[in-house]
Amino acid sequence: GYVESMTDPSYHGQILVLTYPLIGNYGVPTEDEFDENEIIKNFESNNKIWVSGLIVGELCDVPSHWRLKYKLSEWMEKHNIAGISGIDTRALTKNIRENGTILGKIVQQPSGPFLGIEFNDQNERNLVAEVSTKKIITYNPNGNPRICVVDCGSKLNQIRCFINRGARVDVVPWDYELNPKNFDGLFLSNGPGDPATCHKTVKNIQQVLVSGKEKPIFGICLGHQLLATAVGCKTYKLKYGNRGHNLPALHHGSNRCFMTSQNHGFAVDVSLIDQTNFEPLFTNLNDDSNEGIVHKDK
């Protein structure tokens, strides 16, 4: 859904293009509804739109839903986020597909020349530091097991999934120094931008790996890239990025194909993987890029 995507920190610094022809049909629900753990419902971050802009083919001006609080345009105006409709988004997507991920701006001007417009590559900034929590947040303090979430831009639904399984969740900043004594499992979240800017996170992961205290570690998206970097792999920028739903990924252990949801612009080069201890777990069948690694013994 557009509400979930627009509030996903992984899209920080990006203009989102939605190819579905009509967007905004069900509007946007209230931002004041929380669950018993004080986690905001219906959104992937606390009352924040992370996308820099939204491009749609047609905007629905008369949404209908029993939980509707705002029209999509009203919600975006409240958060000072630009959007544009009346665009052939499928033609735009084809252009991006042919030329690779491109820098862009939404300009309120019918035709050129467009003078004095600067384009700054957001991947040169440390986007993770911009989206990460600034303090430790604990959810379900009496829960078990105890999961440490390194917040590189985590989605709230990941926190909900842990809590629903009874876990205590400690969300820590991206550069927090990790102590294996303080958790039963380590979760490295998704997030925006270039993993190379997160050298502090990589160093902290390496300290856990050599600590001698074996704890399960799971990385998703950027978290996977950081874990792979910590064990010696390199990352690189994809021409297009792997984004969307129903993307096929081959599981090496069973040779089964999983249909997955993905949103990442960087990938892991597993040619330098420590073959003594690690091996690829998933491979993207569209472009043969790596989608997961696993320890051979642990």
C-alpha cells in the first residue's frame, strides 16, 4: 500500500513512482491510533513520511474507506511532501529501466529550460544516521527471548512481528556498540542508502562475531549487506535496484524458488565470501544478485 511504502524509512531520499493506474482510493487513516505497546498503527514509522516525493498516474480525489481520515493529497500537504499526477508512470518506469536509477526533481513548470537546478546524489549522505533512532527504545520489557534491533531504518511491522512472538525488543541506534551479553538474538534492519557509509555498524557487528559468544544474527536488506560486509564481502550499486513484489529468489538449500518483496539499490558481491565458513543462501533469479548468506555450521 502507498501508506506503508511512503512511511518506510528505506525510501528516505527517494522519489517514489507508483505504476498502479489509480492511487489514493482508500485515503489515509488516522495518525493518532496506537496499539497496546504504544506502536502507531497503519504506518511503518512514527508519524513521518520518508519519501521525498510521489509520482502517480491518476490521483483519487474522492477516496472511500471506513477508516479514512485524510485524502492522500491532504496528508502529503500536512507533511510538506511534493507529489505530481497526470504522469504516464509506466513510460517513466520503462525509461528508468533502460537508463538505470536516475536523480530527479518535481518542478512546477510546464516546460524548459530548467535553469539553476542542482542534483545531489542522496547516496553520498549517511541516510542511515538520518533515519535511525537517537535513543534506545524497549518494547515488551518482560518478553523473552531478548532481541536487539540495530535500527538502520527499521519498519514498525518488524517490531510487531517480534512482539507477537513474545519477544522483548530493544531498538538501538545504527552506531550503538553491541554487547552480546545484552541480547539473545541480533536483528540488523533494512534502511536507505549506501552500506559503505555504515562502517561503524560493520565494526560493531565484527566485534560480536569475534566475541566468542555465539548468538543468532539476522540481517534484512541493508542489514544483510552490512552482515556480509562484516564477514569480508564487498557491496556494489545496482544499475536499477531490485524493487517490487513477486521477485523470484532461489533458495540454495532446497532449490526452491520463493516469490519475495524487495527494495534495495545495492547488492552483495559474494565472490569474496569466506568460503570456509559462509555460503550464499538466496540468489535473485532476475539478475543473479545475492539475496542472502548463511554460516555453514551455525
